[in-house]
Amino acid sequence: MRALVFYAKNDVRLEEIPEPEIGPGEAKIRVTYTSICATDIEEWQFGPTYITSTPTVMGHEVSGRVVEIPDNISGLSVGDRVMVDNVLICGACFWCLSDSQATCPNMEVAGLGRDGGLAEFMTWPADHLIKLPDAVKDDEAPLLEPATVAVHAVRRSGVRVGESVAVLGVGTVGALTLQAFKAAGAIVYAVDVRESSLQMAARLGADEVVDATRGDAGERLRELTGGIGPDIVVETAGATRTPLDAFDWVRRAGTVVLVGIYAAKPEADFNVVVGKELRVIGSVAAGTGDMAAAVRLVAEGKIRLGDLVSAHISLERVIPDGFERMTAESKDVFRILVSPDA
Ligand SMILES: [Zn+2]
Ligand SMILES: [Zn+2]
């Protein structure tokens, strides 16, 4: 089969490799679509960072159809449409047993150590394949993975109905985070510097969009919140300045949730955290149940994925039409879907 294999930084190859064979408890899927994530591009440009063994088939946002499943596994049948719940935890460590599965040190993730979905076929533990309801379309299903990251961040934030939330950065994860906060009953302000992102935020139901290139965005957020600042600020941009903006713009005794992955390290004045008695929360990947919740929210129309699909490409074109397009200065896309059949 054809597969996109990571060997090292700047060394990702489209190769012909043997089809994977199922191990105990596993099913084999024919990949329908896999979406390209900023993490894939960071691995290609700077990795291996999260990739734990090489060579490895890339792709961690994957949906497919079951083509092979052992008789002794119930709940799934050949032909079922499924989403890959891509995080495997050990289930036995301190963190797994204390409901903090996203920090399991023995975690394995599809496409980052175990072979992923930028390929024709993939094998995966059957109990980590989630059957898709009809309401979730094939060509949007892989975005359930970043939607799961968004659901996890909302759950980590501890938001309560009626609270105000500013989402900094409306890329794919930001756009999904704003929808998940809306679903949780928050009033959501979206802040970005790109016109296309602000338009997307408005279309997806942000209560207000704030263009950070025009005037003082922190001042605007205070205006919107009766002069005190949002209860929660979520940073999804991963830029150098934005975590510091989050500390500055959140209200006193508010909550900052950091979701972005930071390439550069800012010089932070932590006195602002101390002086304002901020609660600063990191949120990474997902825990048990987060993907099932994301599937329900999408199926009920509370999170929309389709608007965030910007292009469809073939496996052969991942590097020129996927990775390179997403790293261009004039990045004009949210998610790009890859099909092995295109
Ligand atoms: Zn991702
Ligand atoms: Zn564990």
C-alpha cells in the first residue's frame, strides 16, 4: 500500500509498504480521509518532537471503514464507518488512575509513534474506534480529532454557563474551541489578526469578533465585559506574544487556558499571574470520553466541522499541496483532507 512515512526532519517519503496486519484486539480500516494538522508540519520541519519512533506512518486525524475485525470483538462490523480515537493510554499509571489520562507518560498516539492514517490502510485497537453516526459526514470526520482537543480544553477550563470567554487565535482548534464553549453556555469573543479567521469566527457563532490589528484588543475585551475582562481567556494561537496577552486581558482572579504549542519562548512577567491571582491551566490532547463527547456535539449540530475543510488532496500531493501550502506566509487554509483514493 501507499503510505507517507516520517524518517527524520525534512525527510518524509511516499512509499510502497506492506499492508499492516491486525494484532490482538485490533481491527483493520481502509482510510477514507485523514486531515493534516500543524503538528504534522512541525514534525516535518523541526521533528521528531512528538514522534517517538521512526520510521512511522504519519497522520493522526483519521477516519475510515472497517475492513477486517476478529469474530470475538463485538460492537463493530466490517463496513462500519469509524473515527480513530488516536490516543492510547496505559490505563495503569498514577495519572490514568487519577482521571488525568491526557498526561499518561506511557501514551501512544497514531501517527506519532504508532503507524497513522496517511496511508491506504491502518490497524488500531477496536475499542478505540468510534462508530460514526450518519449525521457526521465522511469528508469532515477527521476534524473530530481537533474537536476533541477543543472539548478537552473546555472541560479543563471549568467554565460555567453564562461566563465570558475570549479565544485568542481562530485557526482550526480555535474555531472548534469557540464552538465548544458556546455549546457549554458561555459568551464567546474571538480574537485574531486575520480577516479570514474573524469571518470564520463570526460564521461559527462567536458573540463578538475582535480584530487585534485595529486598536487595543484588551481594551475592547474589557469594554465587552463591563470593564473587568473575560472570566476565561483561551490561547490557541501558539504565538510568542499571545500567552502574555492572555495574562493581561483576563479579569483578576480569572482563568487562562493554554492550548497552543509554543515554538518560541517569551519572556514572561509572572508577577501578573501572582498579582491577579490567575489560574493558569495547560490542556493537551484529550482524555477518556472527550472524543465520544465531540462526536455527540457534532452529530447534534452544536459543533460544525464542514466549514473548516478548505481543500481535498491525494496522498501523492501531501507535501506540495498540504505541508507547503500550510506553511506559506499567506496561509489561506484551515484543514486539508487527504484521501488515498483521490
Ligand atoms: Zn492534530
Ligand atoms: Zn497511564
